[in-house]
Amino acid sequence: MCENGLYANKIYIHTDNVVGRENMYHTLIAAQKRGFIDGDIEIYHYSITPNKYSG
């Protein structure tokens, strides 16, 4: 997103990998704080849809 100038209103992190999800979430929050991505983007650390494969 940062390198290509892409924009989103909302970002849903959709992995079941707990460590990866937390890392991605905190990386995006840090990017907002540093001004790399807009501060008005809503970031969610859960998927927009339930994962039907993770019992």
C-alpha cells in the first residue's frame, strides 16, 4: 500500500496465524503513526468473514 500509493477505507487482517495477525496489525498501526498510510483508515485485527476451515 505504501509503496504503490494505494488507499483503503478499512483493512481487515484475515489470517488465522495469531502471531502473523498481531505483527501485521501492529505494523499497520505503526505505519499510521508515522504517516505512511492515512490515519483515518480503520484497521481491524479480525477477518470480515468467518473462516469456515478453522473449526
